[in-house]
Amino acid sequence: MDHRSSDQNPNECARKVSTMSFSIKGGFLGFLLGVTTTGAASYYYLMDQYKVANNVVIADVVALQNSINNLEKHVKSLEGKK
């Protein structure tokens, strides 16, 4: 038996290394694409939640301002009755 017949052809070894290298690059590229997509979706979701929360705070401030205006009117009307 020839000892070299069980060894792999150098071209086959290079092809396996090249395929492994492409699979690692593809996996890394897929990971980066997934992280980027998830990050972008999270950013837009958080910005939407921020806008909703900001609108709630603004509505509360406006309601407080209206209450203060009504209280001032009521106090002025009471002072006018003296």
C-alpha cells in the first residue's frame, strides 16, 4: 500500500480551509447584520416610547397650567368679594 494514497491532496486541503474561512466570514457577517438590524429596530422603538412619554408629560403640564389659571381666577373672584 502506498502511504501517500491515504493523505489528502493539497488542493483539497486548501479548498477546505477556504470553505472554512468563507463560513466563518459568513457567520460573522450574519451576526453583524443581525445585531445592526436589532439595534436599529430597538432604537426606533425606544424613540417612539420616548415621544409617547414626552407627550404624556406635556399634557400633564398643560393640565396643571389650566388648573393654576382656574385657581388664580377663583382667588381673584374671592378677593373681589371682600
